[in-house]
Amino acid sequence: MNKIISISVLAAVLLTGCSKTYSVDELVKDRSKRAKVLQKCSTGTYKPDSKNCQNAAEAELKSAFNSINSVN
């Protein structure tokens, strides 16, 4: 029984750790990728304090700022 639990925990850790961490610049340039990451952050697939969520939030702000500046 302990072996099954250990294997399950190990599998969960490995699967969780396999996601790529996107840079802010990558997410600013790729709106679709940014939207997918933000969706995962809001549904709990990614923890809100994860680097991907932080970078996606920053990229969202930068994109909004860039949009405002390009209008002026």
C-alpha cells in the first residue's frame, strides 16, 4: 500500500514539474499562449503564485500598456 502511495505521489510531482515556464516576453508576444496560461491560473491547474501565473499577469499588464500607448 505504501508503495502505491509513493508511486502516485512521485507521478504527481513529475507531471506537475514538467510544465514549461514561459517568460514575460514570450507571453507578451503570444496572446493565445498568454490566454491559456491565465486560464490555467484561474482554474487552479497552475498555482496562482507560480512563475507562469506571475509572468502571465505581468505580460497582460504590459500588453494592455502597449495597446494604450500605441493608440496615442
